Amino acid sequence: MTSRERVMTVFAHEPPDRVPAWCGSSAEFWIKAKGELGIDDDERLRVRFADDFRRVWPRYGGPEVKLVEGATYATPFGIQRHGLGYGQPMGHPLASAGLKEVHDYPWPDPAWQDMSAIRGEALAWNRQYAILGGDWSPFWHDAIDFLGMENLYVKMYEEPAIVDAVLQHVVDYYVAVSQRIFDAAADAIDIFFIGNDFGSQRGPLLGEGLFRRFILPHLRRLVDLGHAYKLKVMMHCCGGFAPLIPAMIEIGLDGLHAIQPCCHGMDLATLKRRFGDRMVFNGAIDSHHVLIKGTPELVRAKSREVLDIMKPGGGYIAGASHDSILEETPVENVVAMFDAIQEFGEYT
């Protein structure tokens, strides 16, 4: 099987030739891995890890984004952030806003995203790999940026119309961007990949009632958009969010990444038994206690344990239990994980 065939077989909940491998990496780890492995080419490193996925993005072609003093990043909605990676918001511009102020906010124009090269970039892999596309669409995090997390929860009870309006504008933008991506390149893309973290170490960040009231309708919009273009839809979601999975299945979400077995309620055998015939699980090899703190021997053993639980019957993609392998992760441990996936992931 090609990588693409292997992955799409998994999404059909049938056993492929072997479990597909997923490699998400921070830029810092990627540089370190290339140096330690003596590989100077990104594609060669992906091949070394037997990564079955590739991703394409549009290019930003809008107005210049100016960072304020101290900011290290700005979101598409102009929220300035500071810190490692994408950082944390330096302010919450709609924290005290009324409905008119929400509607009058300078929302970005989806046309600022340039789609002209995206189809060619996707086809450059000759349909050998499963291609991820679409906007990341982290609308839950954007709502937190706009309103502040505690304030957002309060407004869900006291001013639900404000929360609805913020989410509507944010998701309108993401839907429009992804629709433009798919109009340009859906025939070259396989999976609409989005990301929203609804879980913490101890459980969901909001109860099922609030999730269904405020979040699920917008998540459904994104899932329906992907399906309208005949794409599978997979969402990255950190933490212990198992009580929310039935609602995600109801709206047709196809896959979840990157399952964290050390979080409350995320026992792998239970997840596989309850949902494995209806949801593709991606990840599940413990980044925290195994990949970062373990030895190559422990990584190999634990990877095999996860594969033994998750691979029967298909519906599983193997990889780390975090969206990005972090710089502090030993390269030899990552190599051991991907080698174990190849060794123990075959279907007989």
C-alpha cells in the first residue's frame, strides 16, 4: 500500500497492511533531529520516520501584521501574544464588549489567504501520502483570547449572545478560508485537519451541556464543510475529553488526535472498546512519561503495548500523544518509537 492508501483504509475502519505513522514536530526538535541523525533535508527525515502524512497551507497575502512591543506573535484576528511558541494573549479586546462592538470588530478578510500554490504543492507528492489541508480553525482558543477564559465561562451563563456572536464571527472566517482552500485543491487533499483543545489533565474544560450548547454547532459546521468536499475530518484535541466523544461522533467527526493516555478518562482499552469502530484514534504513545523521560528500550516496549491495544480491526494511527514532539525529547527515543511502529504495526 502507499501511505495514502494505508491511511484512507484506516479511516474506512478496515485493517491496512500496517498501522500508519504520524509525525508532528516542533521546529526546534526537527532541527535537533536533523543534526543528530545527519540528515539535512526535511523530506528525508520524514521518510526516515516513515511518516504517512504531508500537509499543505495557504500563504498569507494580506496587510502587514505589526507586532506591538513585547509581542512575539499575532493571531489572524489581530490579538497580540507573547511567550514561547504562540505564547499567551497580552489582552482580551472583547472582554467587556457589547453586541455592537463584537460585530464592529475589524474581522479579517478570508481573501487575505493566497491559495494559488496550494494544489500544486499537494500534488507534488504524487498522491503517495495522505494530504492534510484546511485551516487549523482553533475557534475555542480564539474565543478565550477575545474574552478571557474565566470571563468566557461567566458569559456563557450571563451573556450567551456575546459568546454566540464571537464564535459566529470566528468560525465564519475559518469556514470561508477552508472553503477557499477546498475550492482550489480539494481533489488533492484527503483530510481536513483542525485543532481545538477541550480537555485538561483532569477532564473536559467544559461540561457536555455547555459543549453542546456553544461548541458543537460550530464544530458541526467545520465537519459538514469537510464532508461536503468528500474529505475526512480529524481534530487535534488535548487532554481528558472522553465525555465529549459521543457528541463528536454524533456530528460525524472522523478522527481524533493526539490521544493522551495519562489524562483522566483516556484509558486506551476503554476508548478502543467504546468508540474504536466509529472514531479513528491518532497518537496515544505517551510523550510525557515515555518519550521524554524514558529510554529507547522503554519506548519500544510501551509503543508495542499501545499497538497491541489500538491496532486490532484498524481505526488507529500511531504516534506521540502530543501535537508536536518537543525539543527536550531525545532523538533516540523518537527513532525507537517510529521503528517500533514499523516492527509491531503490521497486520497479519
